[in-house]
Amino acid sequence: MPRHTRTLGILTLVSAMAAALPAAHGADGVVRHHEGKFPIASAIEVPAGAATIYLSGMGAPVVDAKADPHSIAAYGDTQAQTRGALKRIEDTLKTLGLTMGDIVQMHIYMAQDPSLGKLDFDGMMKGYTQFFGTAAQPDLPTRSAFGVAHLANPGWLVEIEVTAVRPPAKKAG
């Protein structure tokens, strides 16, 4: 088979696969592709002219002021820390005139929970799904979750960094 015929065939296949991905077109021009039932986007298209906002990694706030501030007891388990970190992100976005629905990419760094002897992916997901894929906030970001040896604060089991976009029509806060 000639090389150009193979190339054309591959391009046709890739185009057909991309067209087959379910996509949600937001009023803001952001297109979110999603496949399967897992609550993350497989790809996101951002319209030209959108502003990109990068938030630094955030951990959970202290939930037990009596505990050692460098202990897990001070911040809670993985689920509580995920919820706390996402709430801090939500609050920061709000000051910028944005919402959790404006997040397009998320990186979650997780340390092993010593009480479990492993990463608590299920706990992270329980916290995550309180903010994403809900009736009130259905927009899903692309997301990667990483296991790391430890985080900057020895009491943290989770640190989350996000990238959000402000579409051209949305004013800065």
C-alpha cells in the first residue's frame, strides 16, 4: 500500500475517532470531551482569546488545631484533605471571578496514608466527586493523580494544583 494512502487512512480514522467522542459544549465556548463513566474529561478544547489562570498547589487547611501542625491528625484523612484543598481552590477561584466549572486541568499529588499502608485513591475520589460531576457542577476537568513519596508538609496526604480558563466573554473578578 502506498505511503500516502496509509497516511490518509490513518488521518481518516483519527478524525472519525475524535468525532465519536461525546462532547459538552459550554456557553463559554469550552468543549469538554468525556468517555466512559469515570468523572474526568478525556480532553478539553479552550476557545481562542481565553485567559489561562494557574493556581499553585494547595493542601488542606488545619481541621484540628490541637494536633501537631505537621501531623496527619491536624489535616484529616485523604477524603477530608481532598475536600479541604478543593474548598481552598474554590475560594481562591471565587476571588478571581471564577468557579470550579472553569477548571480545565487538575493534578493531584497523593502521599501514602500510613494508617492504610497505601495511597487512598478511594478517599480522594470521595472528596473529588463532591465538587465535580454533580448536578450543581457537572463540568469535569482533565485530571492526573500521582503517588509521591511525601509532600512539603508532612501532615498532608494530598496537594492539588489546577489550571482554569476565563473565556473572553467572562469578566475578571
